[in-house]
Amino acid sequence: MDVSWYLVLSALLFATGACGVLIRRSPLVILLCLELMLNAGNLALVAFSRSNGNEEGQVFALVVMVVAACEVVVGLGLIVAMFRRRIALDVDEIRELRG
Amino acid sequence: MVEVAFFAGAIGALGGAIAVIALNNPFYSVLALIVHLISLAGLFLLLHAEFIAAAQIVVYAGAVMVLYLFVAAYVGGTEEPIAQAIPGQRFVAPLLAAALFVEVSIAVVGTSLASIQTEGPVIEAGFGSPGSIGRLLLERFLVAFEAASMLLLIAAVGAIVLAGRKGTGTSASGPGVPDVDRGEIV
């Protein structure tokens, strides 16, 4: 399989994740869609690492995984805090920080 | 054989991704994301990234998704309102996503990089194994490795501060907010 197949698949997954971020309004699902986009980026990094024949892209992918885990932890903490304070779990309702 | 494995993984990953954004219940979306992550780990194996594939399954599909499942179960199945906040959002957003896909595909396929039209160079046996990745992490990318561990620590402390219960120090509830702790009810 050519590496370009993986890259096109990665573009497709990234576009799917972006579509989800635009459509959905539950913050939990938006976090899931961000995971989709990060994983699409990971797939592209690993594919380029294979195409170049060195492993540095895989180290990048690992660091992306760590950053994604941090983002999940903080995002889920925010969602739990919102739920505790009975704020509606709808990103369109949270507009107090808007300038 | 490789083609069959690639298309099986690609269909799993794409189907999981579409299910994540199409299913109404967040709980099912999380389960669909697990399917997506496991298919993606298969694709990583095809690209000779064994350690990344294992980390993907153990860390991502295992630990992180369990966290998601707990929060989805805690928050409950909040159905999204049918009414659209922005008129035509359901129709315009897929169009924008399709435009993004076409743009990125043109950028990738139309590039003059000759190496992406091949399977990649011949690689030695240990490519992507835990040993070689670990050596790379601890020698060449040591600073990035330490920074990542620091980031994980800060994120863990931040999550405790954000989601901590009332009475155990820093609470999320500020002044002027009715103090209702849902933890007592649940």
C-alpha cells in the first residue's frame, strides 16, 4: 500500500472530526471529535515516519497522545464541574466569556 | 493481503468516526470511538509502528476511554435539542468538512514528494519496536519526554482543582452560585 492512501484516509478522518465539532453541541461529544482529529494527525505522522524510514514521527505521535490525554483530563474536569453547578451541557449556552 | 488489512482497518476507523458524530447518545459515541481507536491501531501495525499501536490500545482505548465512559455515565444521556442554534447548521457543516477534505487531499496528493507514492524504504527488523522508540525518547528527545511528563502532572492537578468536591479545598462553585452539590443526590 502506498503511503498516500494512509494520508488520504487521515485527511478524511480529520474532516469527519471537524464536521463533528461543527455539528454537535454536547461538550462531551465535541471532545470526542477533537480526539478524532488528533488521531487523524497521528496517523499522518506515523505514515510519514514509515515513508521516511525513521522513527522520529512515531515519537511525535506519542507526544501527541500525551497532549490528547491532558486535554481529555482538563475537558472532562470542566464538564463535571459544569454538571455539578447545573449549567446546561450545551456549548451554545456557555457564552459568558464571550467578549 | 496488506490491501485487505488496510481496507478493513480503514472501514473500521471511518465507520467508527462517522458513528461518533452521528449517534445521539454520548455513551454510544464513546463506544464507537473505541472501535475507531482499535481499527487505527491495526493501521499503525501495518505501518510498522508496533509500540505506538500497543500504546494506542492500552492507554487510549483502555484508560482514556474508561474515563470518558465514567463521565458519560455520570453526566447521563443528555439528548441534544433538535432545534438548530444556527439556521442550516446541519447542512452547511458537512459541506465545510467536505471542502476541508478536498483541500487537504489536494495538498497531500498534489505534493511533489515522490516518496509518498511508494511503500516507503526497506526498514530493518527493529523498526518501531519499544526498544528503539525508548532509546530515541531517552536520548534524542529527552527534553520533550520530560516536558510531557510535567504536562501530565499539571493536567492531573488541574483536573482535581476543576472537578473537586465542595469542602475538599478549592471548589468549582464561586460566589453567587446556588450551592447545590449533585454528588449528594446521585
